Amino acid sequence: MPKVPFTMRRSGRYYFRKRARWQNGNDVTAIVSLETCCAQEARIRGAALSAHFEKVKQAVSAYFNLDRTLEPEMLKGLFETELRTCLAQLIDKFHDPATDPQSLVRLARTHASAFDLAQRPGTIVELTDEHRRKLAAAGHNEWAIEEVACELDQYCNRDLIADDIMEIMAESLGVEPTPAVIGRLKHIHLLAMAEANRLAAHFLDEDVQSAFDQQEALLAKRRKNGEPLTFAPPAPASSAPGTSPSAVPALPSLAALESQTGNPCAAEQLECVFQTYHTARFSEVIPRILKLARLAGH
């Protein structure tokens, strides 16, 4: 009786038997009953199982490589290097006398949001309503959201990073440059670019301008894991977490102001430079003015 490849017989039944040796040195032997006593049927089922076994073996081997290439320390090192390199380049642009710092801040905000979307899985052809809501929550107005869409389409997408550069980087790390590895390296670089531009948008903050090392001052503003992309200035350290802002005091009426003593415009109303005189400080009504402006769509 001719021998059936990758099989053995026990009590007249055929069993599939094949061994795999992994890169860590461990051996695994798979034994599966073919549920037949017929040699011809065992040959057909054994061939099918052998082909399936090779696919599973390749998948497991890929997981061994993936586990080796995606070590947390390696990914963290790549992210930190790209973040500091990109942030240093952005800071140099701010110190160039030929550039406008305010325009660089606006551009950094736009690029930060565009890179943040570009590193997401898949390809974003155009912004959805959900994307626009998140961008609005991050501090973008309608015009800025359109700028994000343009930058994402032209300059801040995955094609910005060449595949051959990522292949060279993967080979230098001792990793086979598979499409999955190249895609993950692109993700790390886009993530670092988004964070660098987000930090650069805070370059004109007072604490950064007064710092000796402006790059370290910006790196101290890095968002924590899971926090949404935002350009709001950091909350002061003295404010207790979870406390709601104090209510804005209502503006006093004109009659009440005129009845108060020491009103410089009460005696000579016609000489007052303001149409309506108020004793309230401007800093006290700023939150109310901003709230009304946001409700008006500004």
C-alpha cells in the first residue's frame, strides 16, 4: 500500500501529522484525524490539510515578526525622534524674521488637524459631518475646517511620506519592509507630525516665550493619552478640576449707574466719550461677550 504523505495510521484510520518549527526554537506537531480508512480519501484530505497548515504556519510566523518589529520601546523611540525633529524645524521658522508668527500659528493648527486625520486607518477622501464636528470642537471655525480639508487633500496625507524611505528605515532596523510594516511606520511619523504642529500652535503662549528652552516648554504641553486634539490654552494650575466657571455678573442699568456717586459722566452726560457709561470692568464682561459671539456663529 503506497504511503500517504503527512499521514499515519492508527487502528486502520488515517491521521494527518505535520510539524512546524518556529523562530523561537519551539516545535509544534499537529495531529488531526482524517476520519477515513480509505487511502485515496486520506490522500485528498491530507493534501488539503497540508496546504491549510502552511497558511497557518505563515500567519503565525508573521505574528512572531510583528511582535518583534512592534516593540513598544522601538515605536516610542521612532515617535520621539520624529516629534523633536519636526518641532525643531517649526521653531526655526518662528525665529525667521521673514515670516509672520500669527500666520505660522494658523498654519500649524491646520496641519495638526490634517495630519491627525491622515494617520487614521484608511483613506479619507473628504471630510464627513463627524469630522467637521470634531474639528469645530477642537477650535476651528468654518473657514479653518475648509483649509484642513484642502491640506489633507494636497500636502498632509499618507503620500507625503515615500514608501522607499520607509523601506530603508525598516531595513536599518532589521525588519522586513512588508506593506504592513511600511504602513505602521507611516502611521508613527504622521502621528508625530500632528503632535509637533499642535505644539507649535502654542509657540506664542506667554510661558513658551519666556522660557529659555522653548522646545522643552512646548513638549511640556503634550496631550495625555486619549485626550482630543485641541488648541485651547492649558488651564491654570490654581484652578481646581471639575469646578465650573463663575457666573458673569449682570451689567448694571444706566439709571442705577447715574444714581451712584463719583460717576464721571453723571454730571455732564453729553461730554462722556461712551454712548453708555458702565462702571463694570471690561475683564468681567469678556466671557459674556465671547459667549454671545459664539452663539452668533463667529
